[in-house]
Amino acid sequence: DKNGRYCGGMIAPGVEASLESLVKKTAQLPMVAAEPPKRIIGKNTAECIKSGLMYGSAGMTDSLIDRIFEETGEEHTIIATGNSAAAVIPLCRHEITIDTDLPLKGLAAIYEKNR
């Protein structure tokens, strides 16, 4: 919020979980590297999987941010912490800070407060 306090958040399946589910629950789709494709429209199966995963995750992220702004009526600082944040966030249209250590920083702050 305006005072720098945590207002809440959301949890969604990340790129790795989505990829693993796609490969396990469909027939004959290969495991691919979880990395952005060279172009959004894939020309082969691997490119199509990468595009769907990476741009799909970015689109979901942007849509969730839009809904947060609509619900609260104000813009917030958005921080991404997941394992794939460095690969997905550059594909997003919103300004998003990447801090993969934020959960550990939070645990350290809780520890220090309760010491």
C-alpha cells in the first residue's frame, strides 16, 4: 500500500509446473527448455510449447495485475518471486520488479522480530 505494507498476493502454477503437467498429461509432447521462444508464433512443436508456456504465463501475469488495479482502484508495486520470473517478466507489459530472494527476506525478518 502507500505505506509500503504488504497487501496480499496470489499463487499460480509457474512455468515449470505447467510444463511438467503438459508433458505428463498429454500424448507425445516433448519436454522442452522453459525459455522464451524466438517468436510468439511457433513453427514446430517445441517452439509452440515454449510460446504457449512463456507468453501464456506473461499474459496471465498481466491480466492478474490489471484485475488488482481494477479491484483496488490504484496502482501498486508488483514484485515477482518465482523461479521463472527472470524469463517471464521481460515478456510482460507491466512494470514488475523481480526479487527471487523476497520469501527468504520475509522469513529472515520474521525470525529477527521473534528472536
